[in-house]
Amino acid sequence: MTTRTPVTEFFPPRFGRLFPAREVFGVYDKAGCSLHVHYGDSPAFVDGGRTAWDVIWEQRDRVFDIAHTHPHGPDTFSSIDENSMRAIATGLGRPVRFWVLSPRVSRLRVVHPCQEPQDADVLFDPGEDNEPMWAARLRWDSRMRSAPPTINLAKLLRRFLP
Ligand SMILES: [Zn+2]
């Protein structure tokens, strides 16, 4: 019996109706290697649940970045996200880097165990050079439509002025 390649392998996942956007959850080591990826069923919810926590715990020495997507926004963490993030950092007993990727921005927050967030979030434009290399893949897997680029007038002028 031959195994057929799923049709999704051939088509870009941007056909909204056939392949709707979904939340995706990923765990990465310092080199950017994926330790775990979990696909949600809806654009607003991904339940990594028990499996995700098991992976995080078993690979706790390697866990560096923990990310998920909000393919329809918002551009920041939800209150549920914040509770989960604090629980994970407390469980691991060390600061953890959390990311949320939306069409407009990639947001990084370092969460310390048993503490309210202290530092401001760091924001990256999607596709920016110093965004982690897994971010584009996570957006793609999430079937995220990119937001229209914001016009940076200063940058635009520099292109046309000597
Ligand atoms: Zn979220």
C-alpha cells in the first residue's frame, strides 16, 4: 500500500476556507531547534495541556523559548496566557522566555518565577532580522495572514533621497 502525501503538503496554507488559521504552540532550545509543536483546532485556542508540560519538564535543561500564535490577534498575551506562563516559570524555578506571535508583531516577555513581570516586553516586526528563525515557520504553520505593513515615512524618504 502506498502512503499518500496529505494534500496540505502541496498547497500553501493560505486558502482561508479550506485551511483556516489555527493557534500553534512551540517549544524551542537555545539553538532554535524545536522540542515540541502542538497544533490547535481553532484560531483562538491551543491546548498543549499535559503533553506540553511533560515535554517542558523532561527537556527543562534545554527549554529556552516557549511560543504560541494569535493568528487573529490580539497582539499581546491573554490573562490565561499570563497565568500559564507564571505557572511554567514557577514550575521550572527559573526565568523563561515567552513569545506570542500575531499578524502585526512578535512579542517577547521574560517571566520570572513567583513574580509579576518587571521588564517591558520586547517587540519584533514579523520577518525582522533578529526575530528567532522558528518564528516564520510558526506563523506559516498557524496559517497566519500577514497584516498590511505599516508605512515608515522616514525609511521611505531615505530610500528616495540621496
Ligand atoms: Zn494566547
